[in-house]
Amino acid sequence: MRLLLVCLLFISGSAFATQRALLVGVSELVNQPQALWLQAPRNDVMLMRDALLKQGFATSDIVLLADGVSGAALPDAQAIHEALARLLAQSKSGDFVLLYFSGHGTRLRDTAKRYQEPDGLSENFLARDVRGTLGSDNVLTGDLRDVDFDGWIQAFLARNVFVASVFDTCSANSMTRGTVDAPATAEGPADDEVRWRGLRAVQLASGGGGNAPDPSTTARAVTPPVPAETVPRARYVALFASESHQITPELRLPRKSRSARPQGLLTWAVVEALSRKPATWRDLFDGVLALYPPVIDELAQRFPTRELPSPVAEGNLDAPLFANRAPAVSTRPVWRAQRSGDTLTLQAGQLDGLVAQQPLRVLATMDDGTVRSAEGTLAQAFTDKARMAVPPALRELTGAVLWNITPLGEPAAVALRVRAEQGLPTGLSLEYPASVVTVNDADGADVRWSAGRLEVLSPQLGAGAGAKPVPADAAVARRRLEVLARLKWLNQLYTIAKDAQFDGFDAVFEVWNGDRLVRSGSAQQIDAKLLPLRNGERAVLNVRNTSARSVDLVIVGIDPQGGARQVYPEDPGETNRFKRGTRESPAAKRFELPWFNAEGSRLLVLATPAAPYSAPRLFGTGAVAINTAPDVRVRGALQPDSERQAFAAVVRWAGDASPAR
């Protein structure tokens, strides 16, 4: 009887863990000219539906909102919000939800947002009944704003639901965080099979003879509930078809197939990658990017003046696919590599924690999903790339579609060296490449932990002439050692990049008193005129990008108590891809630093131009164990030998004993 009861409880508990999906495809904008309509979204939702059924989703748990699809509801704005509300009401702790959107996107200036985008523009998904005011770029109805999506995602996360979202739209990146330079859709003849998913707001008609739309006709009956507190995005993943300033194509796929039909490029790539049975979201994203080269190369020849889309991923990519588990399957970074003869070139380098002669594991993924692996040694490590020989056991492979490389261990050169008489505390948790190792020689140690007291020995880590040991039990020592290990890696990052130049990017350190700017200066050249702060003053960092390129940016700090502070991205589940800006329309963002208020405060700013067709990089500066996707180029060409530009700055409170190095 007891065994039967246990079995029933197990079955009952499993029944509550459900996989659900909402698939939205908008092909027809019924209030707009047919020249703006799309062909593929109705095909996309059916392709995605069939793929999810193969992944174990039940038919009854997949909701379709798409025009031109038998049995599906129409994807009007209110219908989409109501479907999201029903999905939320059904969802329980432990469930998994996929939110998928295929169609047009646009960008608008929205000054009412709580979270202001660096370029001042907000991303919007256009529902079937979208209307706009002719000649205006900031009046729309029948659209779903990025703040709407953020609200729904926060509501699901508050219920302990794992949320994955896929946006096969233009202006997709940051669609979940809530210029007129978005390119027009058409570039070829009207009957061209290649269509672009991107509209300027000024292209959208009001549908009422040019009059402003009546908000009452499209009022939202449902709005996303607002959780009492922001929920960390540990159970969250998102795949975007493009960066915020880009548009993405739909065309007949697969190419040169008699059965090809119009599909969104990201949707088709996701479904194809799923067929290779990836274990994690990172594996899936790697598979997506591996499918892009031939299509991108073809489009580059046909549309030589257009910037082609760079897919972006964010969130806990190391979590298992279609499951509600926050712990990562693996937290080791995985880097994309290109093969040329017997040489592999990694799209990662010293900025990512690679050093020459480091042991690595090489993974070769074949067309059928089979993976072969072998160990090798890194031959050369440069600032932004590295090279190694193809291991002998893999040299005969000719059909490998994807080469990946992962480290076998953290580099000893950046490890925090600890003289610990009682052994290291258990439970240390660090982001690669930071690590902690024990040493026997006190002269070679950065830190000494003895008799329940912790003493910092290295000047780089803040040790001064008057530094004294502080009491530290195992729990206190563990937390402090983790921070010191991160700090040592941050110092190394700064050393690597401090002499590099990044044209068009700057970070200005400002001192404010109330609403009055007292003084300011470049974060790269802090002097006694800026710091220390005086009574009533506060620190602000102002970041500005006018490089005409997207930027991979991280801003991290150490507070006076030795705690790690993640400034940008604030939530490790969000991408650190900072938006593109130009001299005419800069991308800028201000960061309040209330914790930067006493001796011991430190701030690191590191930025590099984003490589085309790559995923954002965190440079090993994450405060929690959620890694970014690997840096990937999909055109198949090796990066040029010249080093990538970089910006690096370290701000230290005046009086800190550790000099800039």
C-alpha cells in the first residue's frame, strides 16, 4: 500500500511538470498595404509545431495564433495578450514554456520606459491589426512592445517556470527588455522570393484615411502582471534572429530543394539544429549558427549593401533543452573554431582566459550529429584569437560541420594562489577562467588562510603596508576567496587590454551632488581631481558608443566590503551586446554606482567591437555560473590577423594601495 501511494505521488508530481508553447505567426497586416505582408510566418509556426511534437510536446499544449493556418486563432494584439494570460494561468512551478514569434518588427522612441535602451529606441512586434499614424514614428496600436514581453516573462519566472523565447523578427535583440534608421523591407523586385522582416514605423498606415488610430478600438483587455520584485533570469533563454538595428530574411528553404517553401531563416535553422538532438541551449545555438554560412554567403552576393543579421542568444544557455532546470549541464566555456589544413583558429584569446600551452579538448560535430573528440595543446594565444594544431586522431575528418574547443582546466597563470594550512573551504563557485589553488610557499601566495584568519598578501589585490589578517571562518573565507579570484582575473583583463584603443567608444566617470554635475573625466584617466568623493557626492558612469558598430561590453565592480557588483549587464541572464550608435545618433547609458563610496571600491570597464555573426562575450566576468554563448562567425572566413580594438579602464578609490598595472 505504501509503495502504491509513493508511485501515485510520483506520477501526480510528474503530471504538474508540463511543456507548453505559444506559437505566433503574423503574415498579413490587414490594416496595411499588401506590399508589406510576409509569406513565411504561417509556414514557420507549422514547422516549429511539428518540431516540438518530435521533442515530446503534446498537441493540446501547443497554441497557434497565425493567419492562414487551419484551426489557429488570428494573431491580433489583444488575442496574443489573452493567449499569454491563459498560458500563465495554466503554468505551475516546474513547468516549461516556449514563446515563439515570427513576423515583422520595428523600433520606436519610447521615453516612458523604465529601462531606457542605449539608443533610445524600443523594439516592437507587429500584430495582425497594427496601425500607425502616417508621418509619425512614435504612434502605433496593435503592437507588442519589448516592455510587454519583459512583463510576461517576469510573470512566468515568478511562478518558477522556465521560459524560452524565440523571435524570428527584425530588431529582435532586446525585444525582451523593456531609429528611424531601420532599413526598408524591399530591395529587389516585388516578386523577389527574399523578403525582409523589418518596417519603419512611418511606413505603417493608420487604416482610417490617415487619421490617428482610436486607442479604444485596440485597447488591451489583458496586460502582463507585475511581480513584486524582479526575478533573476536563471530559468530563461532567448534566441533572436538579429541585433536591434538589423533585419532578417525569409526565403525558400532549404536552398536548392524541390520541396523548399518560404521560411524565416532563424526558424528553419532552429528546426534543423533540433534534428541533431542537442543536449543544451548552447548546443542548439551552435547548431543554428553552423547552418548560416551558405545562406549568408548567397545573400551577401545578392544584397552587397545590406548588413546581414547576426543571431543573438542570451540566458542560461548551458541548461538542458526544454526542461525546467536552472543548474547548468556544464559551465565550461565552448569556443567556435575554424579549420584550415591542420590548424584550428579559435574565435577567443587572452581576453577569454586562454594562454599558450594550455590543454584543450577538441570536439568535431559531424553532419549526422555524431561528435568525436580528442585532446590537444594551444600553440599560440593572441588578444582576441588563438591557434592550435588539429589533434592527430581528428585529422582524417573531412565532413566535420562544426569544430568546438573547450578547456580541460583553468589556466594556472590567473589562479588565486592560497597558502591554506587547513585546506581550501568547500563549495567554491567561480566563472572560468578564475580559480583558486593551494601553494606551499608563502612567498608565492596571493592570500594566506591560517588559524581562522585571512590575510591578503598581493598588492594587486589590495594589500598595503598596514594590511592585517581578518577573522574568517570557512564560509567567510570561501566568499572572500571567490571575490579575490575574480579580482585577480579582472586585473589580468585590464593588463591585457589597457593599451588598446577603441575609436568611437568612451566611458566617462562623473561625480554628482544632487542634480548637479560636480566634475567628470575619462574612466581611463582617473586622478586626484575626481576622487575621493566628498560628503553628499555620488558616482555615475556614462558610457557612449558612436563607433557605428555593436559592442560587447562588461562593467563589473568590487564594493568596499569586497563584494562583486555586476553593473552591465545587470542581470546575468541578459545579453551584454551594447547597441550600435553613430556620431549623429549615439548609443549611451548612465549607470548609478551607489556602492562606489569608500576606499576599496573598484570598477572595471571592458569593451570590444562585436564580431559580425557572433554571440556576445562576457570575458569570464560573470558573477554567477551562467556563461555566454561562444563567439561564432558563420561566413566561414577566418578573422584577419590584426587584433580587435578594445577599451579598458579600471577606476580605483583614491588612497587604494594597489596601483594600476
